[in-house]
Amino acid sequence: MSTAKRFMDMTWDEFQALDPAAKMPYFNRGERPYHALIAQQFNRPMLDRLCALATNIRRIAKTRDGMDFLASLLAHKRAMLYFTQPSSRTFLSFYAACQILGMKVSEVRDATTSSEMKGESHEDSVRTFSSYVDLLIMRTPIQGFAEKMAWLLSSTERPVPILNAGSGKDQHPTQALLDIYTLQRSFERIGGIEGKKIMFVGDLARGRTVRSLACLLTHYPRVKLYFVAPDSLQIGRDILDLLTAAGVEFEVSSKFEKLMPEADAIYMTRIQDEWDNPADKGKLDISNYSITARHLSLLKPTGVIMHPLPRRQEIAVEVDHDPRAVYWRQVRNGMWIRVALIAMIFGRDRDVARHFEDNLG
Ligand code: NCD
């Protein structure tokens, strides 16, 4: 029985209960991702190939001919952006990635303008929209919804790849890919990500980017992760269990300034108080979990400061001028890694390799 067959034969409850790592064969086709739903579906060879592909693509994109070539790759395909949770950067990053590959893009950004207002289920809405396109890119506040749609569509006549652009407080796999790409580029000349100390700071309880990135970092030997947050915003037990099972060293702490000199990368996050009751908003003092210009002398000369953005006050604007602040590079890397991901899903990485070899190799 093929893997795809078993995916569709399972009930949603059975599928959901699987260990995340066991879902890998359902979301990938051999060595290529088919969907991008959870960070756990990516292995190290895939990460390395995606990063190398993104770098080749951005080199090809430097010329008019190169851009024309890229725009021919998926000119016969259509993508749908279903974003029912606030987003502008991730939305535009995916939008631009689709445009670079020549895809035609449509969008739903507000479920209140759709038949969901007439009582239609989210599942029926998305299934309807999927019939018009070849790729679905989804951001929703509902944990696991993108996965559920992948499971649901797998038993229909017309399954399409689904990219999770952020699901609830749980996962943001493509942000984790761009973060890995940024770390890899930042540490290129100093031995790569292996053995580096990565510190996560801020709202680790609801920051889905941190959860997804922590999963991907298990593929890099000897890394050590620090989770630095007030107790009420600490990282979930499930992520710590996953790290323990993978043999990754970690430390949970509330002492930011003390640990700062140890870090090779400091990954700042904002407080996600949109999940709080209105009465609790703004009550937490997070001034001890912020970076200002005065902290820069504590950071290693080869260290980097990252942020998934949007930021609030957790990184002072003066820090932007420091060459170790790489959050604006992350944004640009994000667009290219998304181009690489979509190209790979549709098997166009081979065409990119051939073009690179013929023109730039
Ligand atoms: C993050 C998100 O939406 O999870 N932003 C992003 O996609 N880059 C982080 C956030 O909202 O704070």
C-alpha cells in the first residue's frame, strides 16, 4: 500500500495522533517536500538542498535573462493565498516568491467576505478555493488546520500542495526555513551552524517561529539552545521533550543579560498579547528581555541578532546600525527560500541546476 493511500485511509483523529516525525513520509515525496506543514518533516539533506537552491536562484535573479528564466518556471501554475490571520510581511513574501516563479496569484484575506458567513465550514471554503489553483498557501489562527486540509484533500480527486504560513501558536515552518538559511549564511565562515549557541528570547510560549526553528536545529550537531523568558512565557514542554529525545543540549532561564555573552545568535521575539484577555494586555514588564545599544558590547563579535518581525520595543532602533543585526537580511532571505521551496515542490530545482550550470557554473 502506498504512503499516500494510507494517508487518505486514516481518519483525521488517527492521523493527528501520529508522532510529528512519523508524518514526514505523508508530507514529502521522496527527497522533495510536497507540502510544507510542520518543521519536523524536513531532514538535514533537504535543508541543505533548499539553502543551496535559494542561493543559486538569487544569483540567477541578478540579471534580466535570469529573472525571465525564473518567471518561466511556473508560469502555467496558479497559487492561492488564504490568510485569515493578520499578515503583511509573510503574505507579501509569498506573493513575491510566486511572482518570481511566474505564478498567477489570488487571495482571500478576510473570511467574513466569504460564504463562511453563511455558515459554511472553513474546510468546505478551502476545499472550494483549492479547486481553482495548483498551490495553497495558508495562514490561520487555528492550530493544525493546514495539516487537516492536506489530509482532507488527499482523499479528493484534486489534492494540491499546501504551505503552512503560520498556524495558531504552533508552527511557522517557512519562517524556520528562512531562519536556518540566515544562520547558515551568517556562520558560513565560522564553521556553520554546528556547535553554535542559539538563544531565544521573549514570548516563547506563543511564538510559533521559535517552536518551528527549535525543531529544525535538532539537525545540527552540538548546538546548544537557550530559552530565556519570564516563567509565564516559557517554551512548551513538548519542544523540550523533542530536544531531549534528539539529544540536543538546552538551558531554560530568565537571565538574559547574564547569558548574552555566550550566544552566537540571539533570536528576539515580541510579546504576542493578541492572545491575552483585553484586561491582561500590556501588564507584563519585559524590559529585561530587550536589547538596546548598551548591550552590544556584551555580544560576541561574530554573534548575530535575529527577529522574525514585527518588532515592538524588544530591539531598540539604534541596534539596527550594528552589522550583527541581521533581521532585515532575514526578510530578504525569506523571499528567496520561499522561491526555492515552491520550485522544489514542483520539481523545478532540476531546471534551476541546469540553468545555473549552463550560465553561471
Ligand atoms: C511572526 C508570526 O506571525 O508568527 N511573524 C512572522 O511571520 N514573521 C511573529 C509575530 O507575529 O510576532
